[in-house]
Amino acid sequence: MRHRVAGKKLNADTQHRLAMRRNLSRSLFLHGRIVTTLAKAKATRRFTEKLITRARHALAAKAAGDVHGWIHQVRLLARDVKDRDVLRKLLTEVAPRANRPGGYTRIVRDWKNQVGDNAPRAIFELVDRPTEEVAPEGDEAAAVDAKGAKKAAKKAAKAEKASKGKKPAAAGASAE
């Protein structure tokens, strides 16, 4: 019986499982969205949600002027988030956007299975992740013009190459 035993073993020993959770959370905080197996995403979700909640508590303590509370929360976060850049990003970007009482992550099943072991894949993402910025109209038009210019140059080079191949044959035909 598994009374009072939370979480899945994921066919890994304890150290590997903890490292895997930390690494998946780190990647999620860095990129905002990752693709992994469904079982790993479900196992990591609980861990990740707790990290975000703890980061929110740290920000609340800092806002209230409770320096000792803030330091305590940051130390608890640093225990699981080993990378300082990721910890900084969690505290400055991810936690301030999490304006809800939980449910900071989303798991969406992918339509194809993982190559190799046929495990079901999932997209694991932050709910309030930043949207991709759209370029201003002038920049977008310039980008479209640049693409069009590249296509035109490629087409001209192709036509020139084709015409070079035909010229010797045409020159030989007129010499006859």
C-alpha cells in the first residue's frame, strides 16, 4: 500500500528523480514552455507550482518590508533552484506575473508519442508566460521587403544559372 506516499517514482532512483524535477523546472522557467513526457510533466507540476508560490511569498515579504522573511523564502528557493540566473528570473519575471491562487502551469497532451519508447508526450507551459512581441509596422514591412528581395535574388541567380547552361548549347547550334 502507498499510504501517505506522494508522487511517482518515474523508474528512477531518488537522486535522479530530484535532479530531473529540478532540471525540468529550470527549463520551464527559462523557456516558458517545454515538451516532455506526460508522466514527467505531471510529476514536475507539483514541484514547479510550489516554487512559484514560494517566490510569490518572497515578493510579498519584500513588499511588506520583512527582510528576514524575504531572505528565508529566497534561501528555501535556492535550495531547489541551483542556477542564480533562473532564480533571479523566477523572482523578477515569473512570480510577479502569477496573479492567481495556484494553477500557474498548464499541461497539454501532444498529438504524437515520443520516438523510441512511444511514451505519450505533453507540452508543459507557464499559464502567464510572456507573449511574443510583434514588430512595429515599419519593421515588419521592411522584413517582408527583405524576404521578397532575397526570393527575387535567388530566382534571378537560378535563371542566370539556367541561361548559362543554355548559352553554350545555343552557341554551338548557331555554329553548325
